[in-house]
Amino acid sequence: MRHLQRQDTTGGVAAAVDPRIRLLAAGVLLALVVSSSGALFPWAVAAVCLPAALVQGMGLRTLLVRLLHPLFIAAVVLLLKSCMGAGSAVELFRLGPFGVAFHAESFRAGLVIASRIMGAVSVALLLGQVATFTETMAALAWLRVPRPLVEVTLFAWRSLFMLYDDAATVYTAQKNRLGYCGLRRGLRSFGTMAGMLVIRAFDNSDAMTTAMTQRGYDGSLPLLHDARLSMAQVAGLVVFAAVATAAWSVQNWPQ
């Protein structure tokens, strides 16, 4: 459970904003980024969200690690679009019947796709930093996402970390007993660990069900049942959406 109870590092303005407002604002930005026809707006969103995530307490190393996968995907998309597009091209090199050509128009289209990827990931990273997982799930429940889906996701989230702790304990014990010296012994140890984790997963789920039943769980979690949104924050969301849409429309205005 230590993974679930992280300290609130949102601080300042973000801590005072209702989680539902944060989620809706992120949804507005995501919709604008994905629908952008140019690369300027998504890059501008990334340029704002990434420093904001650092200000809200995310470590620089953590940010770079979380950006590795989307950066790789964006680079691959850009490379494929540049070399496999249509239209006029400039041949870079040729090796027998195979050649690589650079397509300027496809390169620009690839830049737009890459910018959308990085803009959307930046919004998601900032949202994850300023809102805990349980707050986001509660906001989704308030937005009428099916409650069984939300509650199953919450239980799965908790169970994943419990399973991770169990796996770390078993792996450390096996490693200290030279359980991974050699391929054959390592495979045997891994199979043993997998079997133990399956059994522990069933035991943990049974214990969690018993504990929740004893605490009066009736099949429904109290997620924002009676919480009301502040009209001031709703007005702030409207202003934010209007400003973001205006910035988006400047780039996407028909020529």
C-alpha cells in the first residue's frame, strides 16, 4: 500500500482545483491537440505542460524516463513518413535495387503527427502529476463512466501493487539463494515464482473481499456522491477552454 499513498505534491493552485475540473481541462487540451492540423499548437502545449510538471514536483529524471517511449514512437513515425511518403522526393542513397528517399511533404505531415503525440503525452503527464489515481477515478465516476468499470479499475490498481510487492519479495529471496545462476535454474525459479504469485493473488483477493465486507461494503464505493462543483471553478474552466480554443483556432483557421 505504500505505493498508493504518495504525498500530495500538487501544491499551490493545482491543489485548490477540483479533480473533476483538472480532468475536464485535460480533456479539452487533449481534444484540441489531437484535432490540430498543424504542429505549432501541440508543441506549445508540450512547452507549457512539461515545465509545469517539473514545477509540480516531478523529478527531471522521472520526466525523461516517461518521455522515452513516446519520443521513440514519434521518431519512428517521423522516419517512416519521411521515407515512405508520396509526391516529389530527394534520393538520399541507393544500395543496389534498394534506395532511401526523403519526401518533404510527408516529413511535414510526420512532424504534425509527432507533435500530436508529444502534446498529448505532455498533458497526460501533467494530469498524472497534479491528480492522484483515485482522484481521477472519482472524477470519471462523476462523469458517468460506468461505476463497475471504475471500481474494478480501483481494485485492480491496488492488487497490481500488492502483486508487485509479493514478486519483489519472492525474487529477492530466490536471488539470495542463487536461484538465477544459469539459464535452467533461472527458468525453474521463474516458474516457481509465477505459481506462487497466482496463489497469493487469490489469497489477497479473498482477504480483501472479507475485509471490505466486514467494513460494510455493499457493492458501491462512495466516490464523490455529494460533492458539488464550485461555480467559480466552473467559470475558470470555461475561460480556460475559451482561451485554449482561441489559440488552437489561430493555427487551424482556414487560409
